Amino acid sequence: MTAVQPPAATAAPHRATAVAPLVSTDSRTIAAVVGVPAGIWLLVYAVVAALYSLERIDSTRRVFEDEATAQFASLLRSTALYGFAAPLLLGTAVLVVPRLVGSRTVALARTASFGGWLWLAGLVMVAWAAVVDGRPGAEQASMLDLHLLGMGAVVVGLLAVALSVFTTVFASRRPDLALADAQPAAWGAFVSSFAMLLSLPVLLGTLVYVAVDLRYGQFAFGGAEGAAGHLGWALGAPQSYVVAALGAGILAGILPRSPGAPRALGAALQVGIALVAAAVVGSVTQTVVQLDAEGSAGETVRNLVPWAFYNLLPVLGVLAVLAAALLAVRSGVRQLGAGFAPAFLGMGMVLTGMVGHALSTVEAVGVGGTVLDEGTGLYVAYGLALAAWGGVVGLQGGRRIAVRPAVVVTGVGFLGTVLSSLPMYVAGFMDQPSWDSVDYDSSGAVALLNGASAAGHLLVALAALTAVAAVVRSKGEAA
């Protein structure tokens, strides 16, 4: 008898399922879990910001109810850094860092995936809390617990993603690659994620303290009304500068590296990125230093040294990276990748925000507490989003983003960032108060400035929509 041989086993075709993104260890999938919702939230944020700016065109006439306006302000303050700026940059790092260090995927991939989903769940809770009267600063915020819980989930989620990025560079790079020789984008991801691992637990502890105080007594932190003041350091500078170190790394990583380039240039880039991340000292100590010129010359000097450390050191770091970028331009525009323009323009916007923040901390200038503070936050947050777009366009392997949407997002995003932020600088010198839609004179130029800012936000929303569509289309074509 002739034995009948069974048919050769064939591999079952891989079929994507609805739960695949929940359990995937692929870095591209994890990056999409974080980056795509962050891009969508940028779109939502820009639309809400445009509505808020329209409301402030005329302080004597109400378009929305007072409660709705306060909810807009709370949502904008709480989610600029943690709703899109930091997640977009961390998602970009998850996408590009494994390839830069010779790893198949990110280390602790399931931890990063869990962090991405936890961050998204926390963001939804923060948004819902703003809708149902859970905003910090309200006289009676019955749902502030939901806001604090959501912010806690956001922080823990971003911590998990940052831990994955840090471990990838530190422990998963190829054996022959020394940390000092790592690609600048990988170095920026390493430094920035390490700074996040130091600073975000401080924010988490503050959230716990505020929640305990809210539940028992409201003596130490002032309950709902005092919560915003205790969390302010983490919603903008100096914490935003910790994230900006990753944006500086992306720009440095996009720069062409010729074999004959001096080694000192690479060292200068690494030092510049580290200087930006030095803002972590202000984060872990929850310190925002004001410069008071009153008093004797000796007192002024004593105030100047810590003020310069906390406010000017990150500026120096970004200047170093931008200067290296300008030197790269001299070597020939053709050598620059497609991601150079958005990364360079984005970090230029971040630098503008840093300089504005430094001015706002000088009491003699007299712009503290004005909408200039809002402008500095917009410059930094939107600028970091633009830098993240540069990383997606210029550093990812495999299928690239099409040229047309890449150019449209860069141009429209840059114009929107300037148009939404610069009028706030001017209005700040005209004494328009920060996060207020009532107590100021909206006649004359102030109304025009707020209208221009609303138009800028709408341009940013258009850029965000185009970017998300381009990334989803690119992912679908690659599949």
C-alpha cells in the first residue's frame, strides 16, 4: 500500500482583528495608538481655542454661557501639554527610536501599549470632567475628583510610554552602539524620557495630595479653587521644556551627518538637548522663579542667578540646536530631508515661547498674569506638535508621508501657530488678563487681536486634520 502523505502545513494568513491594537507589540502600532488620538485631540483643542478666542472679541457681549466659557478655559489649560504635545512627541519616539538604535521594536512594548490606552482613557475623563463641572478653580466643582482621576491616568500612561522609550535607548540598542554615539534623535528621546521619569511622578504625587485635601478638609491646597494654582507649574513651563528636549532631539536627528563633520558638532547638539532638559530641576522642585529688580544691587544679582538658571538655560539649549541647523543649511538645502522644515520651524516657535515666558517672569516688564502667558503656552505646544510632524515625515522608516500633505501641514501649521500666538503677545502688553473673557476693555485693537488668534487656531485645526488623514492613508497603503 502506498502511504498517503498529508498536505504540507501552510502558515495561516495573518488577519487583523479588532483587538490587535490592544495586544500588539509592534512599535508602529503602538505609535499609532498614541499619535493618532493625540492628533485628533489637537484638532479638537484648536477648534475649542478658536471658540474661546471668538468669545473674547467683545467682553460686553456673551456668545456662550459663562459656565461654558470657564469650561473652555479649563480644558485648554489642562490638555495642551498632556493632550497632544507630549503624546505626539512620545508617539514619534516610539515610531522612530527602535530603528535608530537597531532594535526590532520598543522595549517593554506591552507596557508602552498599556500606557497609550491608559493615557487615552484619562484624556476622555478629563474632557468629560470639564463638561460636567469638574474643572479646577471653580467655587464648587462637584466632579473635580473625575478631573484629578483623569489627570492621574494621563500621567501614569505617559510615564509608561516614557519608560519604554528610555529603556529602548538605554538597554535595547545594538551592542556596538555606544550611548554617546547614538543618533541625536535617540539621544533626545533618552534625555527627555529620563527627565519625564523624574518629573511626572512629582505631578502624580501633587494630584494625590490635591485629591486627599479635596476629600478631607480642604485646608492645605484650597480645594477646587486652589487646585489650579498648585498644578500650574506642570501645565506649562517648566514642565513643557522637559518635553521640548525631545523636539530638539528630533530636529538634531534630521540634520544631515556628513562623514567629515567635526565630532564637536555632535557633542554640541547633545549638550544643547541636555540644557533644554535641565528644566527638569524646576519641575521636580515645582519652582517658577520671578525676577524682582527692586532692592540693592547685591539682591538683584542674587535673584538673577537662579532666574537665569531656570528660565534662560533651556533657551540656550534650543539656540544651540537651531544654530547647528542653520550650519546644516549652509551645507546645501538638497541634503536636508523633508522633515527639516517642520522641525526647524516648530523649534523656532518653541524658542519664541520660551523667550516670552522669560519676559513674563520679569516683574519690571509687567506682563505677568496677562494673555501673554497663554501665547507662550501656545507657541510651545503648537511648536512641539510641528516638531513631532517633522519626526514623522523625516525620521520614520518604511513608507513615507506624501510630499503634498507634508508641505500643506507644515505651511498651514506654521502660519496658524504664529497667527494664534503672536496676537496674545501684543494683547498681553495691552493688559488683557489671562484666562478671562469679561474683565478687560475689548475695544479697538484687542478685539482684532482676539479675532486674529481665532483664525490662527482654525488654521491649526486644518493642519491637524490634514496630518491625521495623511498618516492614516499612509498606514493603509503600507498595509
